[in-house]
Amino acid sequence: MQISVSLQFLALTSLLMPLLLPAAIAYPVKRFNDSTNEHAVKNPEEIATMVDMSIRNHTERRNLGFFSCGTGNPIDDCWRCDRNWQRHRKQLANCGIGFGRNAIGGRDGKYYVVSDPSDDDPVNPKPGTLRHAVIQDAPLWIVFKRDMVITLKQELIMNSFKTIDGRGVNVHIAYGGCITIQYVTNVIIHGLNIHDCKPTGNAMVRSSPSHYGWRTMADGDGISIFGASHIWIDHNSLSKCADGLVDAVMGSTAITISNNFFTHHDEVMLLGHSDSYVRDKHMQVTIAYNHFGEGLIQRMPRCRHGYFHVVNNDYTHWEMYAIGGSADPTINSQGNRYLAPQNAFAKEVTKRVDTDQGVWKSWNWRSEGDLLLNGAFFTSSGAGSGASYARASSLSAKSSSLVGTITSGAGVLSCRRGSAC
């Protein structure tokens, strides 16, 4: 009887796991001279509607508790218990949560093994290099042959339907250009050390096998998401970049930033291009299970216009503030742990940037179930519009008392072949 019930349960969960793929849409690429990309974000509102529908369809699967091996982190419990994870790497693509949960990356493609850490020619990259892998048109699941430090001459321009999977080796992208996800869709970045990123540009860079173009100066972000959708940034360690560690702008949406370890940086995360760029009103970003650690100052994140679900993160350091915003973003803070610094003038979690109280008092910012320590306080605002918070809700928050356990593995994991990761 027990076997029969288990089989029925597995059948039920399989019925609840269809993946939602975005339509391929044409959109002009402004930073290249003459290129377009069929996967660009033309209608962020349409993508937001599809993501909302998908989240509703998958809520019951998460509530069933099928993906659990005891940590309480639903992403990790979905794959980390498998001792043969290296044989089943693509299972990761079925483990996403939040607004970016439908990012499948290179799940439906072949494996590509990076064996060469060099980046000698950004226009004609050598086979076996990371740049050669990410520009290909076909879906690819990109892994690494050995430990390596990759110093990029120019920013790494991603193509659609790619996963960069650093599990099992120690991979650093550092001391040069870093990752740009521009006008593409379905990208997963997992298990990388990304640090000391530098401004690059005023150079020719290839973005696909059939196109290269002139790049203006890049800011030196660790990961720059620009006009892109269905993006999942998971289990990376990021620090010490010239600009942001993760920035998402220019109509980007359907993004999850999870299980990352952020340290030693000033302006950590910018979500939304500018107060006047209204296309970001449809942006939806989930920030979950991350550890914001030592040496951080502000922007964890700094939001504009859109809908932001900040859930079950551990904030142990900030010097100015943790969460900021302007231009009427909706911020839904649930089940986080906020530990204020000793500085008596930096206890406030929130900051409304360059905006009078008469304006921001109507913005929907709420704290629900957060643990506020060492004098930390969250300044809520708005009338609590149910419709607004519904668009800023992407998963069920767990108790803030569990945040230490949930985020204990944040950042790059030490995964070894033949044992649970």
C-alpha cells in the first residue's frame, strides 16, 4: 500500500511541473551597431502575467513538501541530497523558485566542458574557453574541467538558454570584465566566485557565432542584467567589483537571486534603471536565501518602480542601509533577519532615496515576520494594497528563526564527486 501511494504521489508531482517558456520576441540591441536578439524583452507586462500564472500553478507542489531532506531550503533540498548530483546536473533547472523559477538555462542542450581559462581574443574566442561556450546559439549546460581563474579582457556577453555550472571545481571570474546578460532569456549562473570586476569596453566583442559589435564602456558590474528575462543567479560568491555586484535594469524581469554570499562592497544591487524609465514598472525580482555579509555598505537592494520579494535573507552587515528605493517600488520583506550595525545612526533597514515623506508615504513597503536585531527597524508605508503585494509575492516565506539554517550554505558550495553537495 505504501509503494502504491508513493507512486501516485510521484505521478501527481510530475503533473504539477510543466515549465513555462517565454515567446521569442524581436527587440533592437542598442549597444551593438546592427544586431537584434530574438529573445529580448519586448513586453515585460506579458512576462509578468505568465510568471504570476506559473507561480500559482506550482504553489501546491511546493506545499506538498516533496523536495525536502531537512535543510528547509527548497532549492537545495531539491538537488543537494543526491550523492550522484554530478550525473544529474540538469536536475538543478527544475529546482528554481520565485519570479525566475522558469529559467531553464541550458537544460535541453548538450554539455560543454570549459578546459581553457584564457580569453585572448573576444572577437574570435578559442573553442574550449568560457567565451566560446556562452556565445553559441544552441542551448548548452557549461561545466569546467578543473579549477581555474578566468580573467576576461572584455565583458562576457551571454547568449540565451545557457547554464554556467561551477559545481565540483573552484572557478573564479576576476580581475577583468565580468558577466553581461543583455537582451536574452533563460540563463542560470551557479557556483562561481565573481570578484574584482573592472570596467571594460570601447572594443569589439562577439555575442553570437554570427555577430560581433562595438561595446561602449561597461561599468564593472559582477553580473549585469539588461533587458533580459527568466534569469536565475544562485549559489555564487560576489565581492569587490567596480560598480554593482548584481544589477538588473532596462525592462528586465522574471529574475531570482538566491543563495548568494555578498561581501566587501559598497553598492551591492541595483534593480531598476532610473526614476524616469517606466518600463521597469513591470519588473519582478525575488531575492531569497542570500547572506549579505561583512564589508557591505548599501543597496541590498536599491529598487525602482517594480515589484520585489525579499524573503528569508540574512543581513548581518550594512553601514548605511539595507533596502532602499525610489519611484514607487513595491517591496515585500518577509521572514528576513536584519542585524543592525553598532552605529546608532544606521539602525534603519530602509531608505527612501531623495524623496519627501509626503510622496513615499503612499508606497507599498511592508515588513512581515522579519527578525529585527540590535535596534534594527523597518519603516513601513502605504495602504497595504492586496493587489500590489500579490505582484510582489513569489513563494511562501519560512519563519525568520530558520534563516540561519536556510542560508548556511549561501555562496559557492564545496561539491565533491560521489558525495552529497
